[in-house]
Amino acid sequence: MSDAAWETLSNQAVAACGVVYFLALLAHLVEWSALRKLPVSDAAQVPVAAGGSVAVADHPSARDGDGADDGAARRTALFGRLGILLTVVATLVHLLALVARGMAADPNRVPWGNMYEFTLAGTFVVSAGYLLVLRRYSLAWMGPIVVGFVLSCLMAAVIWLYDPVAPLMEALYSPWLVIHVVSAIIATGAFTLGGICSVLYLVKERRPQTTTGYLARVPQPPVLDRVSYRMHAFAFPVWTFAVLITGPIWAHQAWSSYWNWDPKEVWAFITWVVYAAYLHARATAGWKGRNAAYLALLGLATLWFNFIGINFFSTTSQHAYAAPAVSSPASGPVSGQASAGELAQPVG
């Protein structure tokens, strides 16, 4: 296939996965809408600890009532399974879009050469990460939020962030780039999933006795708190590997300096400090619940500001994913090409 054909395939795959994500969102919305008519079993909200893992007794849609409720529960469960199946299909098509994007470049490269591509990669990790831990932590209740988040980010990427495929500067072809950005993307996805749990914790805590609607099917606050903590505990060492190890190594290889006080480097370190404080407070001061959730969301805010704010508002960052602008050969790369640090999102 030609490079143009690969790029076309990538664009078509992004559109296709967007449609399938939308159908998955509809299936989840129908599921949770129908659940409003079914009684909420107490067992659906009681955490079950087995082997140290967090679980919630069964998916709420599996709870059968009597009479008409029995058929309604089966139909509701069907929409729930359909939503998950469509999410799996959308995620696979999403992966195809990423692979085709990398194959469209000449020479072939990793598919995160600009802000559009990093958004594709980051949302893929959020979706894939959700599916990987879906059964382990009984996260069926998170389906509509994750799918809605991924779909919204994809729409924003296509409408505002799209850039044609362009070759990278020679200095960016480094194995450290791949290691560095892959670890940053994985950590970003896991932090985002943990942040979703923290938001739901704060909402659920204010209305713990809710017996109808979506919130009634969300696990109790202690379960949300533990799931959020485990997501952050996984993401933090990965982020540390990206920020404090592979980032400086690659920076030294590209710019002959381990630390350049680049705005994105500074904000990546700020994010690391906030999440380190979160985990330290939980381990030593016993912070749980509301305070821990607020601190986790502060970390998420610094993470996404690093991704979005620095890229649009900083004029000095070597890592900027700003929209391409034509410049003279003496002043920098031409339109569509990556700058010397452009791929280090979100760290340096």
C-alpha cells in the first residue's frame, strides 16, 4: 500500500471507531436507563473482597426481579453485553487507525508525531485499559463514562487537532523516544481511569443513599476509593519511569542536556510531585476518601494542563504540539513537520 492509502485507511478507521464508540455509548445508555425500572439489590452494592482484589457482587443488570422484572433484567443485561462488545470492536478499529497512521509516514514511524496522534494513542490506552481491568474490578458501571470520554476526545482531535502525516526530524528516530512516550501514554490512561473513580467517589459520597438511576448502581464510596488508589498505584511508577528515567536520557541524546527547564518538563515534574504526595499521604497519614480524591484530581488537572495548556499557550516549549505554522528554513521546521522535542508529550 502507498503512504497515501495508509493515511486514508487511518482516517477511515478513526471515523469508523468513532461510530462504533457512539453505538456502544447508546447501548450503555439504554442499559442504564432500563435499570432505573428495576429494583436495586443490596448485594449489587456490597463490595466482595477475594484474594485482596476489589469486586462488586455481580453486574447489576444480572439481578432478576419477579414477574415482568425478570424479562426486563434479561433485556437490560443484553444491552450491557452489547455495549461491552461494541467497545471491544471500537478499540480494535482504534488500534488499526494508530497502526495505519504510523505506516503512512515515510519512513514508517511510531504514531505520535503531533498532538492529533498523541490524542489517538492516549484515548486508545484509556479504552484498552478499561477493558483489561473490566472483569478484575467489576467496572461495568464505568462503561458509559469511559466510552463517552473517549468519543469526545476523538471528536475534538478530528475537528481541531488534525494534522497530515509528516516525516520526523532525524534526531527523533530513537528507541528512547518509543520507550519514553509509550510509558507516558500508559500512565496517562491509568491516571485518567483513576481520576474518573475519584470524581464518582465525590458524587457518590454526597448521595450515598440514592436508590434510583445510574448513581444507585455505582459501587459504594469505599470501593471507588480502593479502585482509584490501585489505578494510581499502578500509574505512578510508570510515570516515574517516563519522567525521571527515559525522558532525561532521551533529552540528553537529543539536546545534550538531561534537564532544560522546558515548560513541559517542569509541569511533568509537578504532576509527579502531586501524585507522589497523594500516594505518600495515603501510605503514611492514612488519607482516604474525600481528601485523597481531591488530591488525585489535582494531579489529573496538572496532567491534562501539561497536555493541553502547554501545547497551546507556551511559545518556548520544545515539546509543543501546536498547530503547524509555515516558517522559513532558518527559523525552524516547515509546516507539518515535528520540532526537535515534539514527541516527548507529555514529558521531556
